[in-house]
Amino acid sequence: MFSGPGFVIEPFRPGDLVSVLKLVQRSLGEEIPYAFFLQMSTLRPDYSLIARDPATRAVLGFIVGTKEAGHEGRVLVFAVDPEAQGQGVGHALLARLQRSMLLQDVRQVHLEVRADNHRAIEFYRRHGFSVTGLQEAAYKDGADAYRMMKPLH
Ligand SMILES: CC(C)(COP(=O)(O)OP(=O)(O)OC[C@H]1O[C@@H](n2cnc3c(N)ncnc32)[C@H](O)[C@@H]1OP(=O)(O)O)[C@@H](O)C(=O)NCCC(=O)NCCS
């Protein structure tokens, strides 16, 4: 499923930047430099995706991935607006990114998630990811991260 009743998945465009930066703060409580999104969407346009409400044009969520050496892919940033969570938006964004990666012969997708982010960890487990390691004090506030990985077939 790459869309749902209330959203469509589209490539990130520079005009979405302000909405995405606000969403980063609301959903992740972080600040990510705007240059990151512009660089990643230029480098890998098919790995920088947003979910949009087609009626209001509002950005409901986004995902940014990259391809690394060999056949490895990575989810770099991923968030859905708190008010739009639980409606399949996250599922659709991840599924669309995985499809793009598969088309470019990515065979394993990696990501890091805060060890205290239980909902996201469960979400990833249900989507076929397993914990492969722990990265201690990975975040500025000292929180640990789990490394997770999913084979793509
Ligand atoms: C993790 C995250 C991206 C998932 O996005 P999401 O849009 O909520 O994901 P989905 O709706 O596809 O699935 C989430 C849940 O909704 C359920 N769901 C899916 N479609 C649904 C629907 N149509 N109606 C109701 N529930 C639905 C799923 O079963 C799942 O169950 P859960 O509540 O036990 O997790 C989102 O929770 C988020 O942005 N969290 C904060 C930021 C974050 O943690 N990012 C990841 C950092 S690594």
C-alpha cells in the first residue's frame, strides 16, 4: 500500500522544507539542518519521500533514506505528524522506500532507533526488522540506540 484514504506518497520537494522541519520538531523533538534535506533529496530523490493530505496539501509524514557501499540501505530520518499516526502513513512511507531500494538492488536495510522509543521499535519489528546491536550514548542526551536490520527479498 503506497497511499491511503487520506494521503498520497510523493517525492520531497524544496517547497516542503518548512513543513518537514516543523514536523521534525513536533515528532522527533530535534532540529535537523535544512541543508540535510536538500542534499539528500538531490542525491537520492527516490529515497526522500513525503506523505501529503491531498485535500489540504499538508505534509503528514516523511522518510529519508540512503544507499551505502555494496547492497546496504539506511533509513536516516522518519517521522509522522502525531495527529496522523496510527493510520498507516508510516507503513506506506517505509514500504515505498523499501520498494525504491529493492529496485536499486539494496539487500539489507539498516537503521538506528532510540532504545527508549518502544513504539518505533515495535513498529520496525512488525515490519521485519531485528535488533542487531546496541550503540551506547548515541544521542546528545546520552540515550542509547538500537541498531536494527531487515533483509530485503
Ligand atoms: C514510528 C512512526 C513513524 C510510525 O508511523 P505511523 O504512521 O504511526 O505508522 P502506522 O500507522 O503505519 O502504524 C502504526 C500503528 O498504527 C496501526 N495502524 C496502521 N494502519 C492503521 C489504520 N488505518 N487505522 C488504525 N491503526 C492503524 C498499526 O497496526 C500500528 O500499530 P501500533 O499502534 O501498535 O504501532 C510514528 O509513530 C512516528 O513518527 N513516531 C515518532 C517519530 C519516530 O519515532 N520516528 C522513528 C525514529 S527511528
